[in-house]
Amino acid sequence: MAVKGIKKTGEYFDSVTLMLVARSLTEMEGVDDAAVVMGTEENKQILAASGMLLDEFKDTSDTDLLIVGKAADEAKTDEVILKAEELLIESKQKKVSAGEHQPKSIEGAIEQIPDANMVIISVAGRYAGDVAMEALEKGLHVMLFSDNVSIEREKELKEYGREKDLLVMGPDCGTAIINGAPLCFANVVKRGNIGIVAASGTGLQEISCIIGNEGAGISQAIGTGGRDVKEEIGGIMFIEGIKALEADAATEVIVLVSKPPAPEVLEKVAAAIKDIKKPVVAILIGGDPEVMDRAGARAAGDLERAGLIAVALSRGESPEGIAAKLDARRKEIEKQAAEEASQMKEGQKYLRGLFSGGTLCDETQLMFKEEIGAVYSPAPIDPDFKLDDIWKSKENTVVDLGEDEFTVGRPHPMIDFLLRKKRIVEEAKDPETAVILLDVVLGYGSNMEPGQELAPAIKEAKEIAEKDGRHIAIVCSITGTYKDPQNRKKVEKELKAAGAIVMVTNAAASLLTVEIIKIRSQGGKK
Amino acid sequence: MILNELFEQELKAINVGLVSFKEALDDAEFKCVQVDWSPPAGGDEDVLAALKALGI
């Protein structure tokens, strides 16, 4: 086995570009492993763990580019290095071919667009706080995608932002729609009269897609980052967001999305909405709805209900009929579940949920807890159900593959499906698996061909089960709109053709799964 | 409230980091300038701390 690499000093590329290049290299025939990373301490640890930290890499800095390949012989590793250089030149040319001069700083960028009003930041966490503060000092709103920014720094940025009437969305804010512009991982939803404030990225995406697919629209969708509603931050931007939407003439309905806020933050949020004249819909995933109810908001039990209630209110209609509509759908889902369950073999009784969206994973956990009982997870809602080994499912299990422990050295599972595809196949080999539940999140930033990516793994999983005389239900929800660059309709068709059952929302997909598992856990009898 | 003035304007962005975020805005026909960013002081934390201390 040969391991060979080169170091290029002073060449900087963003992490996603590098991970996608590395991914292409590992797909080359005869290549065992490959890495293209900046020479940071974390990256060097990853290289060391996979036996690719060469001696010449030990003394490198954040601005050194490291390319390394592992293959049967040196000729192949040379090929890897050459290919990496080609792909990196290509990515640079793509940037330059846009015909735009790229400034080296925010100051330089402002010279190009003096009326800029938003800075999107996705550099490494240890630099991101400084870049964000520089943007705020220049009077610009901030969308801070980066994570690994300390909570002290977050507080400092948000307090400063509040003082200057500037938005600080993040850190770790994956999505927002401001003035119709999709920021980071956002879906294409027309403009309308529903405003959203969310401390939950995929929660915001799921609700905005439900709203869009129902034919309604979004005025603003403000993300805050999940930590905003924790005690240390005190909901600074969540509350500023509510105030901004209250004052916004284009917003007629306000939707609040979050995991359960800290109790004192919840009280602050309740106080902020108490005197608002506009209707407020609140979904606090796993939180006590009573405080929101008391403050005059309509508390919804899941993201789908929240979206549908908001749409009804935005049209001046009563949301009272929604419960009956969803009850009728539940009957249909129960029938579908009975049919699926009847084809399964003895012993098939468990759910395996493989998610890319954290909030969707939580929503499924909650629905299971209410209907059947807690499920195992690396981040369980019931601490007794913590999965010992995150790589191995146990009984009913759901994992969010977007969690840090799964994304070290690889792109987020909304971009790179490799890990999920492997796990789908693994779960299919387990004779106790009844349902594999997946979320497919579309929109800007996400993988452009999720249907084509997942289809071979879905087919393989189905085949593995069939050879063993089993029938596995592969249930997918799609978070996306018909106007997203991937096109929801196309993705839906590809997933169905591969043998998946495609449900309209994560709530519907989870419900179908719950109903199948209910039947299977009673030995297949209903 | 100045924050709400943002909602009256056309969104014009500066992107520091992942190029795909600029490409999304280009695709949706919003103005966005990409900053050719690299870690300050070559990523050397000691130099960076010294520059910060000097207010640079």
C-alpha cells in the first residue's frame, strides 16, 4: 500500500469544495482513500486516524493545502494528486469565470456594492465571530452559518446587533429567507404574508415548504440558530425577530418554530407575543404548549399542523377544519400501514430512521413517544434511550446523520449521501428491520440529485430483504417545493420508481411508520 | 425601527465562505459579491492575537 501526498502553501479553499474533490478522488478505481484538506489541527487528527498524516504534514498551518492519496502503488497515488490539482483548478476557474473581481475583505466588497445589507458567513468557527463583528460594525445584517462559535461570542454579537437594530442570524443558522432571497440551505417559496421566526433550521424549511406547497407565501423567514433560545442567550434574536415581524406591514401571520426554549426564555417569548394583534402560531417541538396558549398563540403539535394553521389564518379562514382533514388522512394512512405490515415476515418489527434534518428527527421521536414509546438515538428525548454505539441501531432507532459525530471530515448528509446509503443497506440486512424512514431535504445548498443518489441504495436494500423473503417498507418524506432547483416532482418520481413510499411531510411519514410498527410489534396482527 | 428598513430594501449580500451560497443567490437573481477569504495571519493564532492586540 502506498500513501503519498503534497503540501501547497498559501492555497485556501472552502471545506465543501475540498470535501467534494476528496469524494471524487475516493471514487477513482483502485484508490483506497484520499483526503484534500487545509492543514488545521483538526484535519491533521483526521488524517492521522486514517493513516494519511505524512511526516511533511506535521508542521503545517490553516493556510496550507494538503493532498494525500492511499492506493495499491505509487503510480496510483500520483494519479490521485494530479486529479486533485485538476479538480481544484476547475473549481477556481468556475469562480473566476463569473467575470467578477473578488475582493479580499468585507471592506473591498462594500466598494463593489455600497448598498449591501447582508453578510453571509460560513468560514471556520474560530474566525467567524471576528468576521461577523466586522460586518455588524459596518452596519450590515449577519447570517452566520458557521458553527463552533463560543456562546460568549454569540451573546456579544447578538447584544451588539440588538443595540444597532441589526439581525444576527446564527451562529449555526442553516437557513433563512429574507426579502425573498434564499440564504444558505433554503427552499424556493413565493413571497406572501406569513412571517417565520425559527430557532430550528429544518423546522423552518419544513414549515416554509408546507406553506409554499399549499399555495401561500412567506414574507420573511428569520433563523436565529438553535442556541438563541437557551438561557445564556435569552432569546435575544428570537424576540427581535418577533418584534420585526410585528412591525412589518407585509406580515399578517407569525409562526414561531423552536425546540423547547429554556423556561425563562419561554416566558419572555410569551410576554413578547401577548400584545401582538397579528395571529401567532407556535410549534415548540417537545415543549409544553400551554404557555403559548396562555399568551394567545395557537400551539400546534407538529410542523405540518403549524404550517396548515398558518396558511388558513393567512387566508382569513378558520383553521378548525384542519384537525378533521388530518384525522381523515390518518384513516388512509392506517389502511396503507396495514397493507405494508401484512407483507412482512415474522420478526420484522423495528423502525430505523436515518435523518439529515435534526428537527425532523426530533419530530419523529416525539410522535413515537406519544404513540408507542421512546426510541433509541444518539440524541434521545428520553435519556434512558441513548444509543451505545451510534453506528449500530438497536430496536427502534433514529439517528440524525447531520450531528457533529457523523460529519467529521465529510460534508453534511444533505449534500453527501454516502453515509446514509451505506446505512440503508446495513439496516436492510437486519431481519428485525420493518421500516427504514428517511427525510429528503431539497432546496439551495442541498444535493442536486437526491433521487438518483438514493435510488440505488433503496433498490439494493429492497433486494437484500426480498432474497431473504422479507418485505421492508422504505418510507421517505420530502422537505421541498415544486420550484426548488431539484424539483420535488422529479425527486418524488425517482424515489417511488426505486420502491420507496413517498409521504407529503415528515409528520405523515412518521405516522405511517408508527402505524406499521404498532402492527408489527404485536406480531403482525392488527 | 432600523431592522425593519431591511425589509423595504432589495437584499444585497456579501458572501464570506462557501461559494455555493453565492451561487444560490445568483440563481435566484439577487446581487451577491464573493469575498476571496483566507484565514488572517496565515492562520497563525499567535500572530493573529498580536494583530488583534494592536487593533489591526
